[in-house]
Amino acid sequence: IFLEEGLRQALSQQELSLHYQPQVSLESGEVVGVEALARWFHAERGNIGPDRFIPVAEQSGLIRELGAWVLRTACLQCIKWHRLGHRITIGVNVSIIQLADPSFPTLVAKTLAEAGLDPAYLELELTESCLMGNTTDSAAVLKELKSLGVKIAIDDFGTGYSSLSYLKDFAVDRLKIDRSFVREITSRSDAAAIIKAIIAIGHSLGLRVIAEGIETAHEEEVLVRHRCDDAQGYFYAKPMPAAEVERFLTERS
Ligand code: G
Ligand code: G
Ligand code: NA
Ligand code: MN
């Protein structure tokens, strides 16, 4: 109850912010995109992580308002970077509850138009369970989103309850290899084998593949060897405020 009340206030009193984590091309080394991650700084209790407040937002219905705010803030920030000459994509996490809302595509279209952002630069991150929920509503919503021209990524790929058939059914654009596999890349040969297999599946379907949670040069090396397209992780940069991202982009280009 504290969290729910607090979150309601946070939404109206601007205690929420977005951090952005760079995504790097393993071929060119350039930053090709960023993922937006919600942050909540509570005046008395300090930082409250999204692992705690996203579930509360989902259970209370506040996720609709929160999700709309994240989407708008992220798109407006992305167009600012474009105007500075950095043509990067913006990744936004979408909850299963947003995906089940028939008015979600309209919200996305309106937000893109207001920001003046080309839909091809918005990547919506869904989890496998989002797609496996398999309700008629979410399937229709996803189809409408695709027709707007936005990109769809499967987040935490390989950890969910998955059926690979959704990869063809839903015209997904990118797979994000979950960081639990990357973390075990050196200690467990099966983790490396799974990574190799995910990259092969993705590429054979014409999808790009990004690995999450890269922390060391050795992990990067293994991913490059398996021809992974892009990477995201502390090895490159932590999630950070927009101003720091701008500095990072300028230094790297
Ligand atoms: O940033 P961090 O690693 O603490 O994020 C923890 C979890 O919270 C991740 O699974 C991430 O996907 C989720 N998360 C962060 N921001 C958002 C958001 O804006 N919307 C949704 N639905 N999930 C988010
Ligand atoms: O579930 P999702 O993939 O959206 O979660 C992304 C989260 O992963 C972010 O909250 C971010 O803080 C975290 N993260 C990003 N890079 C790394 C990393 O290199 N190591 C670890 N341990 N966490 C990371
Ligand atoms: Na994500
Ligand atoms: Mn993930």
C-alpha cells in the first residue's frame, strides 16, 4: 500500500526519471541505440528499483499511466539526440498489461507523432510471456504496432516459457539474449552453447541479436566470435541520465 500510494504521488510530483543504457554494435563499436529504464527517487526512502515498483504498477493499474509517461519521455529524449546528429534507436520496456490494451497502438502512434520521431527508431521490448499470453487482444495489438513501423524486441530471451513459433507469427525484429547466459559464458560450456544457438536461430530468421549484461572483454570476445550483432552491459556503460549519455555519444563518435 505504501508503494502504491507513493507511486501515485511519484507520477504526479515528478519523482520518476529515466536512465538510458547504451547498446553498441559489435561490428563497428558505435552506439546504435539505448534502452530506457525507469527510476524512482523517493524523498525519504531513496531509490526504489523498478523490480519493486513495476509489479506494483501492474497490479494497481498505474502501469498505464506510468507506461505512457515512459514512452513519451523516451521518444522526446530520442528526438533530441537525433537533432544533435546521433541517429540512435530508443528501447522501451512494455508490460503485458499495456500490450493487452486495445488503445495502446493509438497511444504509440500519437506519442511518435507528437515527438516527431520516425517509428523505425522506437523499439518496444516485450518478454516471452507477453507473447505467450496469446490472447486475441495482444496478437491484434502487436500486429497494429508492427504496421506503425515500430520495432519489436524479445527481452530476456531464453528464460521464459517460450514457443519459438511466435518468432514467425509476430514478425519480431530483434532478440535480446538474457544476461544470465552471458554471466556464465566462461564458467559453463552449456551457457556458451545456448548463446551460440540463440544467435543461429535469430540470424536464420533474419533477426538482429543483442546480448545483455556484458561485463568483461572476454565475454565480448566470445560474442564477437559467435557473430552476435550488438551488446549492452556495464562493460560499455551503466544506465545513466540523458546528459551523461550525450557526453558518452560525443566521446565515442
Ligand atoms: O534497470 P533495472 O535493471 O533495475 O530494471 C529491472 C527491471 O525493471 C527490468 O526487468 C526492466 O525491464 C524493468 N523495467 C525498467 N524500466 C521499466 C519500464 O519503464 N517499464 C517496464 N514495464 N519495465 C521496466
Ligand atoms: O529485464 P531487463 O533486460 O529490461 O533489465 C535490464 C536491467 O539489467 C537494467 O536494470 C540494468 O540495470 C541491468 N544491467 C544492465 N547491464 C548489466 C550488466 O552488465 N550487469 C548486470 N548485473 N546488470 C546489468
Ligand atoms: Na528490457
Ligand atoms: Mn533483458
